[in-house]
Amino acid sequence: MRYLFFDIECSVVSKNAAKICAFGYCLTDEKFNLIEKEDLLINPQGGFHLTDRKGTQGLVLPYEYAKFKEYPTFSEYAERIYGLLQDKDTLVMGHATMNDVKYLNLESKRFRLPSFSFAFGDTQFLYMNRVGDFSRQFGLGGIAEALGVEFVAHRAVDDAYATMKIAEALCRAEGVDGITKLIEKYQITLGRIEDYEITQTTSAGLLTYRQEQERKKEEREQAKTAFYRFVDKEKRRRAKDGLLKNQSVCFSHPLEIDLPLSKKLLTAAFAQGAFFTSKAEECDLYVCFEGEGGQRVKSVQNGKGRVLTDKEFSILLGVEE
């Protein structure tokens, strides 16, 4: 078996279009010995409008944009690209591969070409399984730096080469002989594109993570329900006078679901004549854990309210920790 590591750069990306301008690849044997390495530069048939993931800051590709109109189009390169990706004896790998497969899918539709048909792996996903962290994305640069791999960002062939070196380093770190062994170790199911439909990679570790996240979400919902039942019950005992007379108090969501603490603080607040509101923008006092941020905190700071930590609120009401 051979490995094909590939990366794609586009001149523009939107929901329904991705104009590919570079297809970089490295073809190796199972020992990561390089067989071919090339950057196929493609005429995207349009201008360059590049943004980051937030759609704001412009990205700069390490190419001369003016020369792209001299290169072959995607349809002219299609036979070669299809051949590379669909070879039966080749395992296709990328980094955040789902994105590049989506670009290929859009381009095949734009040029009215047949659907791609191949399975694919993902070095980002391999790394996530290795470190056991599925909560965030790991960029190629960050992983490369962690593993001592140097490359030029956004040059497709260099990204493909860095992807190859990352896969090699992961195999070495796990003490396995080749990517297929790594895939078996992590119980990974490869992604696939077929009939213009794309299936993402998955693994036993990811399924366990999602189950755990769902369990935590359910626990949070149950705690939130319990808290508001407590609010409805305890507000009937609100004192008419006290330190917080006619002031409204709001708790952050993380504080609300810490039931032993939130119940204690709310009881003390009601005993001092406070009202409770779930609307942060309307409260006089917003109570949260130290270090919390987010839109609710900003809405209080921009309005009439005052932000207190749970410890400061406890001191204010004379509540013991």
C-alpha cells in the first residue's frame, strides 16, 4: 500500500463554491519514503478573495496570484487528480481532510464531473485520538510545532509534506508500523466521499466523548430545572426589608447549576430582600465565578448592573463558604 498526503488551497470559498487554485501532494510508501511530491497550480478562473475562519482577516497565499491565469483549469487536471485520489492501492490522508474533500466535491459539481469516490483519513483526527481531546480543532501548525515539523504555511505541497511528517511522527510516538496500525489502534472508521455525499471520520474515542458530553448536558439541564423550581419555591419567603431591598440578583449559568452553592446564596439574597431575575441585562447584581466572561457579563457591565464573584457575594451577605 502507498500513502497519498494532499492539501488544497482555494482562491475563494463560500457555502456553495470553492475555487481550487492549488493541489499539493506527497506520495509515499508504507515506510514514508517519498515517491512523488508536487504542487499542481490551477487556474481558479476568478479573483482571489481570501478570509480567515471568521470571514474577516485576509489570508495571503505564498504564490504570485497574477500567474494563475496561465495554469491549467481544474477540469484539465481532473484525470490526474482523480487518479491520485481513487487509486485502490493508496490510502488518502489529509489534515482537517473534510474541508478539502468538500472543496473537491464543489469543484466536481462546478465542472459537471463525476463524483469522487475514495476513503480518507485525517492527521488532525489521529492527533485528537492520541491526546484524547475532541473538544477543539488542532491546527496543522500547532501539531507540527509540537512534533518538530517545519513547513511553509498555506503552500499546498508543503502542507501536504507536513501532514506526512506528522503522520510519521505519530506512528513513531505510538510505536506502530504504519498508518493502518494507528487507525486500528484508535478504532477509527475512515471518512468517505461517494455520489457527492461525504461521511466524516469517526472513532471509538470520539463516540465515547460525545456520549460523555451528552450525559453532562443532561445533568446540566436537570440541575437548571431543579434550580428554577427552588427559585419559585423560595421567592415566596423573600423578606420585605434588608441589605438588598428592591435590588434584583442574577446568577451566571455555571453558578445556577452548582446547586449547593446557588441555593445557599439565593436563600441569603431573599433573606435580604432581593428579587431574582434570569435576565442579566436587567439585574442590579450579577453573580458569577471568578474568571467568567461572555455576553451576559458584558451586558451587565454595559448596563446598570454590578458584577460580583460568588466569594464577593458571600462576603456581602455574610454567608460562610
